[in-house]
Amino acid sequence: MAKATFVEAAKKPIYKHGKRVEYVSQRGKRAGQTLSKIDRNQPQDDNDEILINVGESYYTWCFYGGQPIYSKTQPRQSQLTNNQFKQELYTIQESVEDFSPEDTDDVSVFVEELISNLENLRDTCQESLDNIPEQLQEGNSGQILQERIENLDDVISNLENIDTEFSSELDESEKDGMSQEEWERQEEDEKEQWIADKIGEINDAGLDFE
């Protein structure tokens, strides 16, 4: 997992692509050799856009052996790992964090998409496990994959058990004693509470694992 550094104010402009420049290495086995790197403080060409202007705050992080990454917004977990499984898992977790339904139907659609994404991730893990020689499946890599598969199965099962069909508790006899405005307002209150309850159930499905 990479660690992002916050920079309060850029001292030089940072370009989207940057220019490849040559330099002479001063350290290690490559000392004295002419190497090249991308200098993001110089434009690649006249069309290269400025990503971060002088004085703007930004975040930067880097994966081992890679080029620095820059962003004006704080990176999310899915951006700070180059592990494919964790990228996909964190992206799914972030979709739950961001979920803000406007109507009860949105809950049903979201849960179905969530289950589908988790099933795809589980199947990818299962395929990776199946590709490991049988005699090595009990090793560390095999055990990690098996644990991921089991965790994903548990989450999928929990999500499948969520009742995503909204039904108002108001019956016709209660509606007869109300104005249309009153029972519509009460039904809206029911929907809001129902949505809040379902979001709670989704968050409690056990998706917060790694």
C-alpha cells in the first residue's frame, strides 16, 4: 500500500504527462551511467496541460519502481494499491460508502450490482486458485485465495438475504382517515427510514475485510 503525501503548495507547475529527460546517476551500481526519467515539471510538448498550478495544494504517491502520481483530491484506498484483488475490493467498498439512493428501487438495483461484482471477484480468485498446482494449494498463496473466496461467499450470502422490496405499512383503512397529502408524507417518511435501514444492512454484510 502506497502512502500519499500532502503538499500544501506546489512550487513549480506539474504537467499531465511531463518531459523525458536524461541525467547521470550518482548512486548505486548505475553511478556514472546516463539514465532517463519523466520530469513532470516540464511539459512534454506545447499541448501538455498543467495538472497542478504553482501554489495549488496536491497529494502525491508512488509505487515501488514507478513514477510519482499526483492528484488535487485525496486518493482513496483503491488508488493506493497496485494489488489487483485489493483494487477491485476497495472499489466495491467505496461504492458502498458512496451509495446515496434517491428511491427504494435504487436499493434493489445497487444490491444486485454489488452481488454481481462480488461474484466476479470471487470467480477470479477461484480461477487463480485452480491454476495453482494441487500440491501447492495448501501453501500460503493458496490459503490466502481460499480465505478470500470464503469471505466473498459470506458477503454474497448476506447480501442475498437482504429483502430489497419495499412495502408500505399503511393499509387502505388507515389511508381512508387521512388526506392524500398526509398519507403521501407518511409513506415518504417510511421510505426514508426503510432506505436507511437497508443501507445499514448492506454495511453490516461483512464487506470490510482485506
